[in-house]
Amino acid sequence: MNTFNETEVKQILQSSYMNQNEARQRLEGMGYSYDNELSTNENKVFHDASGRASIVYRGTRPHIIKDLLSDWNIIKHTEGRNKRFQDAHELEKKVHQKYGKAPVLFGDSLGGTLAMRVGQAKGNRNEVYAHNPAINLNDMGKTVRAGTHIFRNVGDPVSILYGLLRDPHGNIKHKKVKGARKHRIVIN
């Protein structure tokens, strides 16, 4: 499995909120190749020189109703009926098929939840990097799987329940952040 340092994770997560041209420039500037065929404004697909693919799922944009409905589905634990979650699973399968191995999954907030749900789906063994992912009451008491790296800002209301998960591998990292920065991507 690849291991990404916190600066790389932060830059990759930030690219998820960029339009495709900006994301392509950011990721190519980091040494990755951008997959124009599979990337959208919601999900960016890229790979390194060895061909190891990654997907970064964008988080909630509060002015996009579809994102707010996806957030509501997390709360209600009905993600399986949500098109954004269905599309995330389908994209992982396409990327896996195209590149021949399970892609690394990244996401912030809603995108972090997408990455975690896809990475923890039956049979999947993806490495996952999630920042402030949301969970619901049905997740409490579950164990964070090895290969899943969770970064959460202390005080972030969306990811606050992560303190109730079992973390035998030490994969949840809590970061104290002051004021308005609580909702920004702050990892290091």
C-alpha cells in the first residue's frame, strides 16, 4: 500500500473542490497523471507513475441540493439508496477494472464518508484517507479497518461521533483547530 504524507493528503483533498482544469494542474504538479475519461467535478481520478490509481471524492457544497440530500441520507443511514453513493461505488469498480488494482480513496466531509463507505464495502481492500467524514448512529462501536486513515478537526460537528469508534490501529488523528478553520482541510 502507498503511504501519503499529510501535506500530500491535504493537497489532494483540496483538489476535490476545484474544477477539472484546476484539479488537473494541481495533481499533475504533484507528479500524478489526471484521468480525463473518469474524472468529473464531483470525483477526480488520477494515477502515479507506477499506475496506482486514486479517487478523490468532493465533499458537500451547501448550495448543491444533491449534496445536501446525500448528507441527509448519511444521517438516516440510507446511503444505499442515494445516487451519489451508488455512483461512488460504481466509479471505484471502473477505476479498479481500468488500472488493475484497488484505487486509493480520498475525501473530505461528505467525500470522506463516500471514500469510507466504498473502501469498507464487502470485498474491497482500498486504502482510505478521510478528513472530517460524517457517520451516523449505526456506525457507533464499529472498528476502523486497517488501511483507513481518518483526520478530524476537534470541534467539527459532522465528524464528532468518531470518538465512539473502536480504533485498534490508531488510524484516527484528532487536530485542534481554532475558530473558522474548523471546517477547512487542516491536517498538519
